Amino acid sequence: MIIQEANERFDKGRGAQYNPKNKFLKGEYVQEHIESIDDWEQELRKTEYIYDDSRTIVNKVDSPDVGMAFSANPYQGCEHGCIYCYARNSHEYWGYSAGMDFESRIVVKQNAPQLLKKFFENKNWVPTTISLSGNTDCYQPIERKMRITRKLLEICLEYRNPVGIISKNALILRDLDILTELAKHNLVQVFSSITSMDEDLRKVLEPRTASYRSRLKVVETLSKNGVPTGIMNAPIIPGLNDSHMHDVLKASSEAGAKWAGYTVVRLNGAVGPIFKDWLYKAFPDRAEKVWNMICSCHGGNVNDSRWGNRMIGDGKIAELIRTQFKLYCNKYGLNKTKLELNTNDFRRIKKGQLPLF
């Protein structure tokens, strides 16, 4: 068993095990004494949804090493609860913690479809691929009810603007009809995030995500229906899932993936202490080793902000990961071609014109 039986305070349904202080807030609400009558911290958290009317939905991505120019995120915070998620830090801008708040207080941008339409009607917009889930997963559980991501895809098809997607959720297959239609016009590429093949690891690393078998099914189904499909084997956490890379890439290729990418885990900002707390509770037998191996990939730290280095790391372990990734991709025929999505057919919709899909 991964989690020690003696550790009764480990919440197996969540990633983060506590709420660190928000660096932007002067004060905080904390429980001073666990043994006191105030037992609110002991109760398992239910997910809360905060409905927001945002001002914008499309964000320009200035980072040169993330592979996207623009992103759109219909949700802020993510119930999937992946402990390593870099997006945890962005939750602090909303006044919440990057810890348990990030995965239990989800901001729903309910007017995202209207904002995207308005954005596409702007005369200054030069058609470029917009990536959904650049920050948090656009197919997290609340999407089943809200259907905001589906509406965004319908608008991309209506305007013929290319879109990229990355997700850990099998809910994406609900929208197979739109995805196949987008693919007919060369307007979409989908990446499934597959971190490992070990379900025991997934349940503590990414507690509320679809099983790895379900994610491979997504790859297989999309591929068979002509939707350009790849996988992200990310992040690689040395000592936890680095030895799983071969099996992930082999299974993904066999399922129909044409492309693959990876990153080495980087624990920036509040993610560092959140991850370390989780690591020592979930894997007390190897926590010190894993932590030190992560540090060895970032010059003695758990985070390196240098462009080009921060995603792949440096040092012997990072080099070994890089070498193995190239070897396995070559062996299983991944990344042999490069896909250029169609930006030539973009069109603005005249007032009164009915949508075509």
C-alpha cells in the first residue's frame, strides 16, 4: 500500500493535504489547535463552485517554451487535484490558496462563450491556434454540467479558428462529433496527459482524474475518428514515474498517438511546499530520495525559471530522461511528422447569420 495506514490524516480524495498562506493576502483564517472544539479542518472538503462573469477569455502566452501562443481557460482551479500542477499558483490571484482551495473552489467562467465570440469579431484578431487547458483542465468534472468547453469548440468551428486541447478526462469523448468536424477542416489537435501506467500511483498523484486505461481509450477513439492525437508524458518525477516512460509511450503509440511530449517536474512558488508535504505523507519511505532527485534536475533547487531549462531540467538525471524519451519515441514512431493547423479559413460571422454547426 502506498499510503501508510498510520497516517489517518491523509485525504486520499485530494492532492494537496493543506492550505498554505496566500502570499497576496495580509491575513489568514487558521485553526490554532487541532484538539479544540473547532473541528472544521478535520472535515473532508466538498467542492464549491464560484460563478464568475469574466472580462476576457483569451490570454496571450508570453512564455517561449510552452508551445502555445494563446490560451483560453473556462475554469480556474481544477478538481482533478494533481499535486504537481503549476497552475496552483494562479489561484492565489483569485484570493484563494494554492493548496486545497485550488481543487475544491472552482471558478466557473460562465460567460466564456460570449467572450470568445466577441474576441473573434475583433478586426485585429489574426487567426492563430488557441489552446484550451493552458492553465487548468477544460474537461474537469464540472464541464459535464456546464458544457462551456463544448460551446467554445462550437464557436471555434463556426469561425474556423484552430484549437488545441490537452486533458486528463475521458469526458472529451462526449464532444467527438464536434472534434471530428473540426478535424475535417484541419482545425484541431488533442493531447491526452498520461503520467504513468500505475493506477495506485495515479490515485494519490492525480486523485480525481480518469484512469490511464480510459485515457488510452480516448487516444484510440480520437485516432480512429481522424482527430490528430498525441500524449504528454508529464511531468516526469524522478523516483516516482520516470521508469514508467517506456510503457506509457509504447501503449500510447499502439493506441494511435502520433506525437508525444514530456516535462521534468518543477515545483515553482507555492507548489514546492505543497508537493513536499504530500510527498512525505504519501511516500515516506522514499520521500528524501525523490526530493533530492528533483533538486538534482534544477541545479540544487526544485524549480528553475530559466527559459528552455525549466521544463526539461539539467544534470545527469535530466539528461538520462531526455535520452530515454528520444529513444522510445524513435522506437515507437512518435513525432515523425509536424502538424500545422489551418488558419486560412477563418471567417467572421455577419450579424443575423445563423451558425453552420
